[in-house]
Amino acid sequence: MRLSKSKLIGLAALLVAFALIAGTLVWRNSRPKPVEITSVDGYLGGEKIGLFDDPQFNALAAKDGLKVDYRKAGSLDMMTADRKGLDYLFPSSRAAVDYGKAKGVDTSTSDIVFNSPIVMYTHKAVADALVGSGIMSRANGVYTMDMSKAVAAMSANKTWGDVGWPSGYGQFRIDSTDPIKSNSGNEYAALVAATLNGGQPATVASIQRDAPALTSIFGKSGWMETSSEDSFNQFLTLGVGSKPIMVGYESQILDLAANNPDAWKQVKDDIVIAYPTPTVWSTHVLIPTNAKGQKLLALLKKPETQKLAWERHGFRSANFTGASSITRFGVPGTLDQITAVAELPRNDAMQSLIEVLTKGTQQ
Amino acid sequence: MAAKSLMKGFAVGAVLAAVMTLGSCFGTTPPGKANPAPSPNLQTFTPANGSSSATLSIASGSENGEVSNAIQKASDESGVAITMHYMGSLDIMNALEQGGSSYDAVWPASSMWISMGDTKHIVKDAASTSTTPIVFGVAQSKAMALGWAKPDGSTRPVSTSEVMDAVKAKQLKFSMTSATQSNSGASAYLAFLTALSGKQQALSVAELNDPALQASAKTLLSGVDRSSGSSDWLKDMVVSDPGRVDAMVNYESLVIAANRQLTGNGHDPLLAVYPSDGIAISDSPLGYVDRGQKLDGAFAKFAKALHSKESQKLFEQAGRRTGLGGTLANPNDAGVKSAFRADWGINAKPDALKAIAMPSADVISKALDLYQTALRKPSYTIWVVDYSGSMGGNGGRDGVVKGLNAALDPAQAKRSMIQPAPNDVNVFIPFDSSPQNDTVAKGTDTGAILDRANALEAGGGTDIYSALDKAIRELPADLSQYTTAIVAMTDGHSETGSRDSFMSHYRALKDKPPIFSIMFGDADPSQLEDLAGTSNAKVFDGRNGNLASVFRTVKGYN
């Protein structure tokens, strides 16, 4: 049979197309195979965003074939939020993990990744005034806050003038994030509850007994942010009149000094970090919800990630110390070793505390 | 949470707002220039070099129109084009609750609205762009007469109860945005309550329920002579009729903007007065909205450029503070000095800002509810509505019925926090070639107006002026008891035979109410702009959108 001219052209075109496809396949197979990149997404406490946004961290992740994404959420809030399609939860305390467990979150593969102590951020004028009235002390350049005196002053509805700082507006208060939703506020609430219980970890009974005092102390703050990152930023932005003292993590000021030298320069002569005595540890625990989350956990536990997290973002390792002295950050008044530490209450007491404070906001 | 469900209903749906403004999105903008917005709710910015890598659509408070220089600069530097959708802070919260609508970023006046709205955890990297306190801008002569200012323009701190006393003694009236529609009004109102409670701590529900506090707040708010749904428009209104207003409550940055216009036109400035016992501060956060649209890279570039030293200087030149702790980062810059002028009463020192502790979300929502239903000054609104023949064919009549229901039906209006209160008055005057009888509804039962609006058929010609003439004859004898407004809705070109007599009657009024208008169908913009110009009001464009949402918005202005 004879092929017509047009059919010949058609056949030739087909052959060329085959050749192109075959050639492409051969060429493709001859190239080195790229690392398969897995995206991992989950709920992240806001104070760790600086780390997760850090290009150096992202480079370490890429080496392990991970692209790390996140959604900002409060440590307690994330335990009851919709987890569909998410690979991890990364709250900031063991209490939050226990709370999650009680709410049905599988925490069996969770592990401690970082630690950071709860601290108070304030301004020089306020700190020095409180040293004058004995609520704070200063030794070797380190400010500490006597929790029992601070709680007593708040329970007695002392004004800022009463505690030595007449320029303050209204009653002496310590602002925190919402203790019902966010970890730093929640741990601070546990610390206040322990202080009201004579320094012993709070119990369901002591919390019920001290409910009016707890409600009154947290009632002084009114509006509370749900993220420690937002509250720290507002502390910096709004100034001493709005937020005279704010609860936060030690890592936050270290992160600011390391990553935002311009902002640090503006505030370093005024901002004071004060360690409460006692304080509580904020323990950053990663809860993987699947195999992808477990890969992220492995990445976070690697020595080079731990070193990066300390040197660039101020997170202490699982054993409560940094890989090098804290003086590397150039933040005055910081401590390498923290000795006065209170225990967090058991989960039933923590739940009771959340209940009391939830009721308190509705009065 | 009780707060959540209450707050959900705020103001006009952001989705509708977006749809309404879509029609004006497609104009071409010269490179490197901000488009002077065919719609006042929309403004586009393209990078100076003409090519943009991406476009970010930002839901923003109206006050950010004042920092367009900084936005343009950041767009130039980052190569990212920006579309600003201006709306109330409360609409922004609504949009977040609905999953972010079609926005790539949010930029409300206060973090509060992000915190309350971001129930789906979609906002990332929110950071304050600048701060500005909410202050009283008091006419210079008035501030001197009250003993609040010296001849050099400097002012002394004034307590909220002193303001209340001046109101009580009929020595002071002031204009302020609606607390349920705009952040500046909400923040000022919460600061008033906190200060008047005398407790110097965050307001609680128990204090809010205290009849004595409610009585004080009511007295203070009785000094409100004009309301508004937007902070920026409040400023425009004050500037376009200098001498009428004793004072406005607004952002310090908008007092500065007003003064530049006032003094530029040869008028006296407003002097900034800082309440000594409680002030609210706007922190203007910009945050990315992650809807999976992968514009986070473009957002990061734009946000970085907006936080650059050069951009921050432009913010300060526009009257915002960008230093940490409420300070100025560029106090010695000539442009910044020309904004923060001591002879305008401006005190750039952060210790002038006696910030209140903001109440908790529950208290905020209860306080706003109380504002709308009990504490605000009653409103007297006359609805002058076109029922001419053309309204039957173009969907106008049905739109009007829906619109009146959206604004006046207590249950529907409550969702937008514009519901009628016991002392409010609404008057309905339908018209065609002449006005028909009026229907008056006092208090929360607006059924008579809604039933009549629903029963009327469209027919006849269009003469808006004779209807307005009737409206001003319906005004109460003592206007001081109300914030008063006329809302005129029309779809056509009006006959003009009665225009001149109406205008002369209007000009002869001692207290001249604003005549807001809603433009629909073939309405003549020049006739409505003329009414708005004469009465220092505003034209709302209902031609592209849904009339229900426009009626709701207009109600938010009174």
C-alpha cells in the first residue's frame, strides 16, 4: 500500500515526537535525583516563630528533606483546635501536654526539645521603684522579683504609688497572656497559685480556696493577648504606661538582641529582665501526630539545631542550660544557672485553675 | 464564648464590601503612583518601576489612607503591588472569622481585632507598624475658653470627668465615631468607661452594670453632636466645616492631618488634649492571612520594606509614632517636627499617654452592646426613599425593603450592632413626584415603617427636593437631644423645580442635619454630591452592590 504525502508527513511528525519524549526521559534519568522534600505543618507557640522563620533553620530542615510550616496558636488553645491535616503540636509546657492528653491528644511520641524560664519584663524606672519597695531586688546586676511580696501587694490592691512608682496608672499589676489559652500566662498563673499556697505546688483544694484572690489578680489585667509573641511585641511597642510589667520567656529578649539589633539598641537601656523567685520552667515539648511530625522532632533534637536554637534564639536545651554562656547575647542581668524553681501543679489542679480563671473573666 | 457570637455580627459583611468595591478594581494605575481611588474604599499602589512580582490585597482600617506615602515607598522597595480595601476594624475581625475572605493581609487599627477574629489561626507575622493614641482634638478657641490650653497652643492633661462636666455645663460638644462601627470610637468609649469607673484598672462586668457609671457615661456621650462610621471620614467632616465643631475624638495622627488641612486653609487648628486618667492607643498591626495562597514571600518583602527606617520616617511625618514605647524614632526630622507640633497641643513624650488596661473580650462585647442599646445619644433618622416608577423595574423597590429591614429590624440590625434603642426615632418619607405622608417609629418597634415600606408599590416621577423639604419640617424642635441625620435614597435624576426653595429652607435652619444619600440605578451623582456638600455629609454608592449592605453602612453613621 502506498502512503499519501500527508500521511507520510504525519508519520514523520509522530516519530519526531516519540524521539523527543524518549530523549527527555533519558536526559531526566541521567540527572541526579533531587532530595524528596516533605512539607510539615502544625501548631506552634508564637515565641518559637523566630526560630521557625530563621533561614538557617530552614536550611538545616532542607538537608533532612523537610519544609517546615506552622500556624501560630496558644499552647492550650492548640490542644482543642482542629488538628486535621497537621503533623505536629509544639506547645511550651508539660502542663499543656498533660492538658492535651486529658483532651484526647495522643502524646505518646512527644519529647522535650527546649527549656526557657518564665521571666518578667519591665522598664528601668519601674524596676528601680520596686527595688525601693522591696518587691524586687538587685544583686550583681541581676534583678529578681520576690513572688510572695508581689502577690501580697496585688492581693491587697496596692496602687503603683503604694509600691513606689507614682507615675503608674491605677493598681500594681503584672500583665501576662491569657492563662486560659496561652502557656506563659498559664504558667504564671500556676506560679501565683503556688505562691498563694505558701510556696507549695497548688492543689485543687488550694485553688478553690484561693479562687477569689486569683480572680482578682488576673482581673486587674483585663484584656490579655493569646500569644506570648504578641504580648512581648506590645510590651515593646506600647511602652511603660500600657504594660508596666509583662510576663514572658527568657528566650524572647535573647532572640531580640540576637536578631533585631536596631530594636535592641532602642530599648536596651530601658528594658529590664527580672527573674521571679521562684520561677517555673517553660518546657517546649514537640508532639508529633504522624511520621512527618516525628521527622521534625528528630531534626529539632539534632545537636546543630539545638546549638542554633540557643545561639540565635535563646532556647536552653532539655538539660536547662545553653551550649555556651548566656553572656554571649550581651543582655545585662541574665543568669546562666537558675536555681529557685517551683514545681508546676498536677494536671487536675491545672484544670481547676483554668476553670476558676474562666469563671473569673465572666464576673 | 459569648463575646464571639456577639462580635460576629459587627458592621457590614466584609465579603459584601469586597464585592461592592470590585467594580472599581480594574482601572489602570500609572506606575509608582497611588491610584486616587474611584471608590473611596479602595486604593491601589504599584511599584515605581512599573512591574510587580505579586499583588497583596489588604483589609485595612480607614485611617491608613493617611500613610499612603509609606505604603507607596514600601511597594516601590519590595516590588509588590498593594490593593488597600478600607473598612472598619470590626469588619476586619469579621473577615478573619470567616476564614479571611479574599484578603492576603489585615491591617486593623488595633491588635484586639486580630486576636478576637483569628479563631481559625490564619494570621501570621502580625507586627505593629506604628502607634497613635486616641485623643480629643479641641478647637483652639474652645480649649482656651475651657482653660485647657495656653495661648502658645500647649494643653494641660484633662481628666475624663472634667470633660463630662464641660458637657453637662453645655460648654462642650464633640464628634466621635460609633463605638460599634469603628476602632477609634470603641477605644475611646472603653477608655471613658474605665476612667469614669475611678477604679484605675481594667473594667469588669460588675462595674459595667453599675447604674452610677452608666449615668456618667450617658452624660458624657450626650455631648456627641455628630457620629460617623469611619475615623478618616470624621476628620474630613471636621475639616470641611471648620468652626462648627467644638471637638472631635480621634487618633492623634488624624488630629495632625486635620490641622495640616485646617491651617493650610487659614483656619485655627484643633489642639490635642490627652485625657489624664485613661487613654487608648492604636498599635496598627499588619499581619499575613494564610489561606494557602502562597503569598507569604511577597508579604514578607512588603512588611520588611514597610518597617524600614525610611518608611518609618514617612509614618512619623504622617503623624504616627514608630519608636518603641510610644516614642518618636525621628524626633529631629523636619517633616516629623512639622507633624508633632507643640503649638497644636501635641505632646510627643510617651509619659503623656496614661494608657488604660483594656477590658477582657467578654467585657468589651458587653460594653459595646450597652453602648448601642442604652448609653449612646439617641439618634433621629429620617429616611427619604424614592418609590418612583423606575424603582419597580430595576430591583430598587425590593432592595429598599431589604435595606430598611437590614438597618431597622431589631434582630437583623443587631447582627451589625446598629439596632434601634428605646429613645431612637426613625421617620419614613416615601416620595415620587411629591412626598407622601410620613410614618414615625419611636424606640425599638420599627414595624410600622417596615410594614408600610413593604406594602407600597412604585409609581410616578422623582422629586427629591420637595421630599427633603418635608423632611426638614419633620425635624424635632430640640435637636440637641439627638444625633440627627437625613438619609435620602434615589434611583433617578430629580426634577429641580423645588430645589431652590428647599435649599433656602435648609440654609435657614439653626442646626443643619447631614443629608446622607444612597445612589442607585440612574441617580444623578452631581445632585447627590451637591446635597452632601451643602450638608457636610457623604454619598454612598449602591449601584454595584446590594442595597441591604449600603443601608446598614449608612445607619452606622448615625
